[in-house]
Amino acid sequence: MDGVLKTADELEELVGHWRPVLLGWPENSVSVKESEERWSVREIIGHLVDSAGNNIQRFVRLQCVRELVFPDYTSDNEAWVAIQGYRDEDWSRLVDLWTGLNLHIVHLLRRVQPDTLKHVWNEGPDSPVTLRELIPAYVSHQKMHLEQAAERVAGR
């Protein structure tokens, strides 16, 4: 359970660090779409909002059942971003949404029942992931995309 609490602290620090950074980026830098194949920074943050929403479902549902069959959204993430129109979303509202969802996840992680950490999510055949594995993977996914967004703003 200590690992989950440490991950909750890590996520809280991540949000505390990145929220002011994100809000400090100029509007024109978050809207630039380098190509149709690459997301703008605004769309990257929208994708992280989708990740938060999907993972809240996983984190809660995995505490209700020992084995969860729940679809993965990543094969359709392009559609999720397009359908929700993140490219046109108000930047500060989008950052607030990302912040709020992740702070809720911090709260949720601090309440995880230790006996549920072995519960398994199956996105499909032969793809079991325990709640214990899913939690740090979520934070790693957030970090990876935030760093990607920072590189885009810096022009790399």
C-alpha cells in the first residue's frame, strides 16, 4: 500500500508543478498543430483528460470486482480527441479540468483498499493488468505526455 500512497503523492506533486506551467504557456503555442498526424499541445492535454476519466473508472471498478473486463480507449484515442473538440476548448478550462480530475485521482488513490491491488483488468484476451500495476503506469503516462507537450512548446 505504501507504493500506492507514494504514487498518489507523486501525482499530486506532478499536478502542482505542471498546472502553473501549463497556464503560463502562450495561447498560440498550445494551439499549433505541426501536422495532421500530430496533436497540438491542447489536444495532448485533452488526451490526458480522457486518460484521467478512463482511469477513474478502472480504479473504482477494480475495487468492486476481482476481474474487470473493460475496453481500452487508446485504440480510438484519435477519435476521442476529435469528437470532444479539444482543439477548440478554452485552454484555462481544459487545464482546470485536467487538474481537477487528477486531484480527484490523488484522493481516490489514498483510499484504495489494499486487498484490491491484486484485482485484474482485462482490456482483451491475454492482457491482464493488476490495479497495483495500473496505478504507477497511469502516472508515467501523464509524465510522458506532459514532457511531450513541453517539447512542443519549446519548439523541439
